[in-house]
Amino acid sequence: MQEEFVQFVWHHGLFKNKPLKTIHQGDIMLFDRGLLNIDAGPDFTNARIKMNNQDWAGSIEIHIKSSDWKAHQHLGDRRYDSVILHVVWHHDGYVALRHDGSKIPILELKSLVEESVILNYKALCGDLNMVPCKKFNPTRYDIQLKSALHRAIADRMIQKSARLLSLIEMHSNNWHKVFYIAIARYFGMKVNADAMEDLAFRTPNELLAKNKHSKLRIEALLFGQSGFLDAPAEDEYHAKLKQEYNFLKKKYDLTSMSILSWKFSKMRPANFPTIRISQLAALISKQSHLFSKVIQEKNVSILKGFFAIENTDYWRSHYKFGVLAKRGVQQLGSGTIESLLINVVAPMLFAYGKHRNDENMKERAFDLLELLKPEDNKFTRWYKDIGFPNNTAYDSQAIIGLRENYCEKRLCLHCSIGIKILDKTE
Ligand code: SF4
């Protein structure tokens, strides 16, 4: 039993329809169960009840067992003098007192709640190897489904933008720089994301902009800073980049990363950090003022076109320095570009809108997601299979957000679908 569930039962009044009595057999009539209090102090405020024909107005405190009053250190806390009823799942003999010595009446809930509500609650918090509420056929509750997904995607956008906004603060509102860092991080996939971000920190976008007239220089800067040019030359191209980097390193007083920062194992060659750095270099060589362009452009095809890049001949035929690819190396595919729009561009639009209090810009982030194909992974398939919509990236991001922030954290009592399942009267 969790206290949160006891609170939920009280909040939604999920008791049997029979007269309520305190543990000392006092009659209770409920007029208002109060407002859930998310700040310090009693759990519900502004409650109104009648006990033994006397009217009471004040707070309600909820616990699993009555001695939790002591365990939660409410003893002597004057904020709890306003409590008119101590609602517990199980009364274990403890009776709380106010400062004036008066006893706080206790209502025990365990015999008042239908077995089915308890069983449904336990089942909801069930198997994470599927949609935990699958057996309740959650998609039949259309309004609650839409509301849960809407909240999940809003939460997800806020979470993603929070990271970007902290970078904005760190980099004195330089959105171009933060966009560059976010793209670099994305190119690192999960495994090399931190290393890519480190590379972007060490290789400022302003430095790259100064040298973007030469593709070779951009590659020399990025590969040099990442540590890949510290090793002996594997071939002619590697040697050429090393020479270029040695010159730039002295000129700009640069410090490179350790090559050991990069991981290659258990990775498809197309995702090797060498390939991803070469793609980042190609994007930087191709584009100027990318953030400004992205902010202004609403046409998805044109947006995608910004990220369509051509790698150099060397990186079309190599996975690493000196290692020839058996087949040609793919350029940035359309799936990767869509994923970049979903995971970098949409959160950037949202963060930018949030920073400037611009609701239209925030809406544009959602509009963009609605124009992109949905992600297809194990989780989106599980939810789609039981009727969750997954027609656009908006849907798939909502499903992923619901899964990560609610289902996996077992927050069914905070999900409109879970609330509906437990409280069929809602
Ligand atoms: S959080 Fe919502 S969608 Fe997820 S298992 Fe619980 S009730 Fe179902």
C-alpha cells in the first residue's frame, strides 16, 4: 500500500456507500473532502465535515497507518493543529493530539474501499514488459487517452527544452552556438553524445565559421580536436588533415580531446563517431546561420533540405582513418534527418518560444512534429498494438513521453487514463 493511493482514494471519494464512522464510532458526514495541498503542511485543506452533529472546517491528513503521524514528525508541528480528521488506511492504535491536548479523530479506510479498486490499482502498477494497463483496454477512454497523450508530449517538450535553456544561460543567449552544440550531441547518438558535446564545446562555432571557406580545414579542426589526428597517419588523407590541424592548433592555441573518449563497439559502422564527425563537418561547411534559417522556415521539405549533406570522397569510402568500407558509406539518410528534426529542431523551436514567451513559436514545434513520420520502436509498437494512435511524430513523441514519465515511473494515479480506470465515475 502506498500513501499516494490512500490520498487518491480520499481525493476521489472511492469509498463504499455506507455510513462513515471514526474509530471511536463517531458519525461522519462529508460535505467537502478538501483541496489537495502540494505544499508543506496537511495533505488536504479547506475540507468541511460534520462529526457527531457538529460542523468542522479545516485540513485532512492522510497516512497509511495512524502512527505515521509520529514517524512523519508532525508531533509538535503547529501547522497540523488545523487537521480535523486523520484519514488512515490502517489504525494501529496511535491517536494524534493537537497542541491544546485535543484528540484528532481517525477514519480508517481499509474496510471501506471495494476490493476491485485495490486489485485494479495493483494491476495498473504491473508488468513493465508491456503497456502496464493493457488489460483494462485503456484506449476505450477516448477523452482521457487524448488528455494523457497531450500532457505527456507537453511534459516531454518542457523536459527537452529545459536542457537547451540551461545551455542558453551558460552561453549568454547565443542560440546559434546552442543549436550547434545540440546538433553535435545528436550526431553522437546515445553512445557518443557526451563526447560530441565536449567536441562542440572545445571547437566553438565561431572558430569553424572563420574557416568554413575550406572543407579540409573544418574536418581538420573537428577531427583534430576530437583526438583522431593524434595517432600516426594511416594514409595520405589522414596525414593531410594532421598537417592542417597542427598549423591550426598553434594558430588558435587549441587543446584536443583524448581519442579514448570515443566508442565504436556494438555500433553499426554508419554510426561510428568518425562518420558522424565527418557529417557534422559537412553540415558546417554547407550551411551558414542555420539557426536563423530554421526559425524562419515552416516548409518541412525545405527544412529537411538544410540537413541534406554530401560527405567528402574520403568519407564515402572509409569508416575510420585507413579502414576502407566494404560498401559505400551512406550519407545522412532521410530517416536520420527526420529524427534530427524531431529531437533537435522541434525542442529548439519550443525552447526558443519559451525563452521569448512566444506561444506561436512553441506551437510551431508541435506543428512540425505533426508533419513528420512517427518513430517506430519497441515501445511505440506496444502502444500502437493496443490502439494508441501513432500516425505522426507528435503521436510517437507523446507515447514515448507517456511511457518514460508515467508508465515506467508507475505514476498511473497521475495519468488521466489510470484515474479513469480506478474511478469509473469520473
Ligand atoms: S501511466 Fe497511464 S498509460 Fe501508463 S500504464 Fe498507467 S494508466 Fe496506463
